[in-house]
Amino acid sequence: MNRLLVATSIAFVLSSNLFAKEKVEEPTQTRFESLSKLTKVIGTVEKYYVDDIKLQEIVDKALKGLMQELDAHSSYLDKKASKEMSIQTQGEFGGLGITVGMRDGALTVISPIDDTPAFKAGVKSLDIILKINETSTIGITLDEAVNMMRGEPNTEIKLTLVRKGDPKPIEVKMKRDIIKVQSVFAKKLEGENVLYLRVSSFDTKVSTELEKAIKENKDAKGIILDLRNNPGGLLNQAIGVVDLFVKNGVIVSQKGRDVADEEKFEANKLGYKTDLPLVVLVNEGSASASEIVSGALQDHKRGIIIGEKTFGKGSVQAVLPIDNEKTENIKLTIAKYYLPSGRTIQAEGVTPDVIASAGKVTKSDENTIKIKEADLKKHLEGELNKVDDKIKQEEKAIKDETKKIISKDDLMEDNQLNTSLAILKSLIIMNK
């Protein structure tokens, strides 16, 4: 473990050119020289920095900066952060119901979870969190941000958001709550013999619940798998979901720095449950395990992917202890996911086969009232500055996951879902 830490912590420079005879080879720094440089810098800071700063604090800051410089998902977890992580994995805690990540150095919302404080407050995918209460998010780590947003249930928190297309930052207030998420919802579409499967996250029972829903709806002629705003979850569940629809072949590969570390996960014919026509809905809030599922199904040509380009989170992190008591750890990116075709998800995402924008279904009708762009902009800007409880209630009714039937009116409110149904009906006809 010490060897691994050192290897990832020190800039090991090799600048020789064996074939350039005109140039004199530069000496390669030894590990000792590199470590000596680090020690000298720490000693200099300790001795001359304007404020009295202890050695342990200097080392902690150095480790934190190092991990930040590696990538957006690696981080140093001191004793406090490690304890917070332990609490998170062991029991209930108050939260907002959003999954966040770092994109281009900015704290970015991957997706809000349905029917949580963040969802009800109107937080959207790709919102940039500028401030948490009065604390700027510039320069803080992902783990620090997450810990700041957690807290006791029913306590207030304010987020300052930057939203694409909005003229100024938005302040959103909400109260933390115990986040309990139902991951799978099975519904029928009004007047259609189609099974709609909504997966909000990949927890321990997703593949089992989907298999159950498929078995209970044997009369269905096609399936819509909705992975919009699904931030991901467990890798084995993503594999299990793909397995339901694919007979054989690679589902996803995990590749580290060494070729020998590559691990392939393949479909198991025993897991295969249905050959029904399939469409998959994704958007910018679909990340990680959602991207593995949609990308694998796309590569296997098993389903049509519809919606918007996904988030692009395809790296694997491991929590590795750096002391014997395991009270301090580093969360380190150790591998990347690769789809069956060999393409990577990281920073690339999955591009849908059919691009469909979010929002209501638009009708081409000469009698439809046309709103000038300038008037519409003014209207939208005005709406952003007020809170309308009635509208919120109506939106919640549309998103109510307890409803077993998606009505035709609901479809008109969801252009992506409506597009998916149209394409699926075409696939069903072709499948006859």
C-alpha cells in the first residue's frame, strides 16, 4: 500500500530520448531525490509561512491538493471525512436527494432524485452549485461539498445555482430529509400494450425487480426502459440489467493501468429473460451504471437509445487506507469502464441513436398561438423569480411514481417519452 501511495504521489519524470543523438540525455530523477524535494518543500513551508502551521496540517493540505490534481473523483479522506463516509454507508442520514460530480472543476448536479427535497425545489441536471449556504464551492473537494450538504433532517440549507440559459444565479432553499428511494417502477401506458420500466438508481435489488416486472407483464409487446436522471450505483446491478436483454457477449470491461488488471464482464445466457423490442431513455443526468446499461445495449444493437447525451462518468474509485487503523484513506481512481465496442464512457458519455429534447410535445398547427422569442424570454425570466406552489403540485402529480398508468395527457407533457413510444411501436410492427 505504501508503495502504491508513493507511486501515485510523486511526479516521476523520464525525459530521455534514446534516438536523438544530438541531445545529451537528461538524468532521471531517482525516487529518493523526488521524496527529498517534497520533504524540503514541507520543511520550508513549516519554517517560513506567515502563519504558524503545524506539520500535520501541511501534510494534510499537500495530500488534499495532490488528489485534487489527479482527477475530479480522487480525494484524500482525513479522519473526519473517513468517519462521514462510514456513517453514510451504515445508516440513514439527512440529505437533499441529489447526486453531484465535478465537471471542468465546477461542482455540478448529475441528477436530482425523484420526490426528494432537491427535486421539489426545482434543482436540475447540469446545474452548477456556486455556493452551499454562504460558502463558495470554488476550490473545495467533491467529498467536502457532499458533507456540507448532508445534515440533520429538517434543517435548512440554501444552494446558489448557475443554470445554463439563465441570466443570473438562482437561490434555492430547502430542508434536508431522510432520503429513501424506490429504485424500480413498473407501469403501463394508457391504450398501449407496452411495459414502462423506470429505474431511478442501481441499488441491490434492481435486476431482480426488473425481472419480476417482465414476468408479471407477459402480454406486453415492447418495453421502454427509462434511465433519465439515474446517477448510477452498483456495477453488478448494471451488468444484471443488461443480462436480462442480451444472450451473450461482453457487457463491460474494467481496465486499470496494467494490462493484466483488465476484467471483462460477460452476459450469462441463464440471465436472459426477454427478446421484446426495447427502447432506452437517457439524458444529461444519466451517469455511471446508467451509461454502462445504455451503452452496452446500444453496442449489442439490442435497443434504440433515445433522449440526450449522457453525463460521462466512467471511472472506478477504490477507498484505500493509508494508516494501520484505517482512520485515514484515499479515494483513488483505479480503472475506467469500457463498453463492448471498446469505447470509453469517461468524459464522453453515450450519444443517443435518436436525439429528443425534454419538455412538452410540440404541435405543428397553424392555429396555435405563436409567441415571439423576446416575449418568451421575458416570461421565463419572470417565472424564475417567483415560486408558484400550484405549478409545483402539478409537476409533482405528473411525476408521481405511485401511478400505475401513464395517461395520454402525461405523454403530451413528456416529449422524450412520447418519442420513445412512437419508435417502440414501429419496432413492434417490424418484429411481427
